[in-house]
Amino acid sequence: MSINFAMFSLAKDVIEEGAYLALFYSPFAFGILKNFLGIFTSSGKQKGSEGLLPSGAYIYPSLDVDYLITEVLGNREIIAVARNPHLFEKYEIPLLWLSKVEKENAVSPTHLEKILHWAVTTITNEHALIFDGVEYLILENGFEPVFRFLVNLKDQILLKNSVLVLVVDERALEEKHAFLLQREFKKIL
């Protein structure tokens, strides 16, 4: 006989049946109530009401990186892979520039393995990686290799309990490509 069963049997003999049922089922009822109320109180937090996006992989369909950095990502440390580095200059965010120009901290958009290596070795636990320039990668490499690259990057970022945000103008993508990205990455509205 288990200890729990013995305690319940003893409690049933010592305590009145109504009180016994109330004591036995109260924690269960409070747990259900807590979960039920949590459904209503936790909605809307994805947009950053607490200023901190939970770990995961997301699509951000806007070039308004100011809102993304200040409101959505909150106090996370951020790094970026960017086609438009000027969007990140005022925040002094470490970044890798996607460009065919040979310059320090620049990499050709066709060198996906170098981009992946830089991102994975630069980001640390619980940080955020903003990836601006997915459309440019697709233009230079085709959708399938870029999609495989992004899914691999997503998996690496999730292993570090960090955040990956793709800044993507979905109007620049074919409908089926946008759909595939939305299946892998949650949309930040």
C-alpha cells in the first residue's frame, strides 16, 4: 500500500466526509481556476507588453526596427545580420552586413555557412538576433537553400534559449514561400 493511499484512508476516517472532499479537491479546483484565468490574462503579451519577447523564432513584417528593438525585445542584448545596417547604427548593435562589398564585418549573401557560423558563435544564451535581409538572401541563393538555412539557424538559436526575429516584407515573397516561413516562425503583429 502506498503512503499516499494510507494517508487518504486515515484522513477519511478522521475527517468528516464533506470536509474531506473539500480538502481533497480544493487544490485541483484552484489549479483549474488558475489555468482558466490565465487564458484571459496572458493574451496580448506577444507584442511585448512586458518589454520582453519570449524565446522563440518570429517574423516581423515591418522595417520599423526602432519599435522592435525598444518595445518588443525590451532589455535583451541584441545582435543583427542586416542588409540595411543604417537601421541599427544608433543602437550600436553588433552586426554582420550582408553585402558583396569586401569590408570588415561584411559577408557575401551567397556565403550562408559563414553567416550561420557568425550568428551561432556571436549570440549567447537569452539574447536576440535580428535578421534583416531575408529577401536579399532569397534573391541571391533561391528560396529552398535560404529556407533550409533559416530553419537550421532557428534550431541553433532555440538551443540557446534565445530569440530570432526575421525582418521580412512578405509582399516581396511568393505566397507559398511566405506560407512556409509562417509555419516555422510566429508572426509579430
